[in-house]
Amino acid sequence: MTTPNPSMRDMAESLLVTTGQAIRHGVASDEAYRHRLATCFSCEQFNHKSRRCGKCGCYMPAKARVGGNPRMLCPLNLWQR
């Protein structure tokens, strides 16, 4: 499914939240990273060509590595760890 690109404002907001989580919590465990990417790869919002989330616009191989609150990092609340 093709999704519209998020606005620059939405992408900037997501970047700020992700950066804050990275500063506070560092890096996610390897297990959490693999789980998050698997979740993204199966999500209809994920763009497999660009490897970006259609909802927040983030490059998911990088964002999935960020530690912190999964509910703050995934805009669809699909990450459980």
C-alpha cells in the first residue's frame, strides 16, 4: 500500500522526540531492534524501497536502534519493546 509522505513538521517533531529518547536512553538491545524492524517490515505504512515509515518519515533501521519508550518512538504504537 502506498501512503502519502508525512509533512516536514511531522518529520521534524518525530526527529525531536527520537533524539530526546536517544539522549536519555541510548541504544536498544539487539533483541528489541530485531523485533522493531520485523514489526516495521510487516506494517502497511512501511516503504520497503526507502526503508522509511510512511507515518513519521523516519529511516527505520536507524530509529529502531534507539532505546527508550516504544510508544513514543512508533507513531502507530506497534512496538512493544
